[in-house]
Amino acid sequence: MKYLYSIGEVIVFLALSLIAILKGIIKFLIPKKYKMKTINGEIALVTGGGGGLGRLLSLRLANLGAIVVVWDINESGIQETIKLVRAAGGTCYGYVCDLCDREDIYKKANIIKEEIGKVTILINNAGIASITKFLDTPDKLIIRTMDVNIMSHFWTAKAFLPTMMESNKGHIVSIASLAGHCGVPKLVDYCASKFAAVGFDEALRIELEDEGYDINTTVVCPYFIRSTGLFDDVQSSYVPILSSNDVADQIITAMRCNYKFLIIPGYLQLLLIFKWLVPWMCCAMFLRGVIKGISPTSHGQPCAATTANDCNMPSKDQNDAAIHQQLTRRISSSERKP
């Protein structure tokens, strides 16, 4: 009987898989404009919304009628985003939030619930990178990278997911990276955090589906993006650097169509498949061939610290001096990277 039961399970699995494949094909053939959901009147939170990709996403969300809330450590950047959104006729609020501080995230989340309402769209966009060889990266920078790039996803989801579950409605977007699928030299901590972001999205989605909730998640994995201020000196062969405006458009479309994942450019999905089919030497040679070199921007960016006092952090010893030097090169929590 146990043997027959196992055969029955396999048959049911194959039948349901066939149905899912057919539904997927039909959905693929439907024009995008008929698949897009409306977000008019919904409250959307964008972390790292004080500039860069976060600002572009905020503007697009507001243009679609969403009430936008931006979080960033950069108060002037927040005010600029609010100004631009309101000038375009949208509704936008902003709060200074340190994504390295779990308690600050929970505190600001409660303020939003009281002052604005229930967040139904959460876009975890904030990200940072140190761009140094692994053994040259100070411990504090590694911890900070993990705090902003992945741990904040846990805390924001725990803060806003319960209300989404109550109404059985919501969407969580995780801005990861192609570096969440492929390793890159000088970005060991960054790649690790993005691999984690991809895993976070997939595991959370499966858990929500298993519990019967109709809450969507989307993980976004773009290649290097132009005009972010961090990877301006990257030497990329064969694969062109992406336009930030084009990336923002694709993210909003993916979210409105309830896509599970978005890889930009799309044709790199095929290359990710080959990664597991070819010998490692082939994969390594390809990655080294595409990314010839990567280094911090050479024209000096302002301090992009993730806490308010990092720019004025005293250099008590050589290690602190190295940390301060790295922080002055960091991308802001609102700007994007590969």
C-alpha cells in the first residue's frame, strides 16, 4: 500500500505540474497591460528612497496613485524625494531610519501605522558595498553590509507582514542583484548578502504559499546599473551597463504583474542555467571575462554612512581609520549596484 501511495503522489505531482506549466504559458501569452494590477491608494514603503533607484521607484509608485513612504539615513535626500513626488502631484512622506538598527526600524514602522496606515507594498531597496578584498575588509564594514543588505529585510518584513496577513493582501519586493547568483572579486560580503536576499525571498514566498496567504513576493536581480556613484569605474565586457530609469520601469512592471523574480537583462537567465551545467573553470573564465575590473569610484563620493554619526567617527586607531576611509567611498542606502 505504501508503494501504491507513493506512485499516486508522483502522478498527482506530475498532473499538477502540467496544469501549472499550461497556466504559465497562457499567462505568458497575455499582454502585460492586461496582467498589471492597480496600486492606486495603496501605501508603499521604499527603503533607501532618498536618491538613486529608490527615488525613481518612489516617483513611479506615486504616479500610479500609491501613497509613498520613503526611508533613508540621508534626511536631505528624503526631503528632495518628497519635493519631487509632490511636485508631480503625488503623495509622499519620509522618515529618517537607520536600517542597521532593528529597534529603529520597528519604531518607525509603528509611527507609519499610526500616522499613515497599513503598508501593503514593501520595497527593500537599500543597499551598500565596501568593494575591497575580503581579508582587507574591516569587520565592522562586513557587519554593516550584512545589516543593510539582508538583515534589514528580516526586520522590515517582521514589521509589516503581520498586517498584510490580516488582510491577506500585500507585496514584498527584494532588490537583490546578479551578484546574488554569481560571485564577484572584491565583493565577497556584498555577494553573500545578495545570495541571502535571494534565499530570503524564495523561502518566505514558499512559507506564505504553504500557509494559504495571497501575498506576493518579487526578487529583483539586476546587473551593474549606470549613474549610481559606486561602480562608475567598473569595466564590463559584452553585457552593457543598465539604465537606472529602465531598471525602475521593469521593477514596477514586475511588481504589478506579480512576477516571482526579475533578472535584468532577461537573457542572463539562460547564462545562470549554464552555470550549473558547465565545469567550474568555464564559469570562472566567463565571469572574469565579463567583469574585467571593479573598484570604488575614483571621483570621490560624499560620506554614505548608514548611521548618522559615521561621517564624524573619530579615528582612534589604524582600524578605525580604515573603516572611515571605506565609509567615505560607500554607496548611499538609496543608490544601486550590480
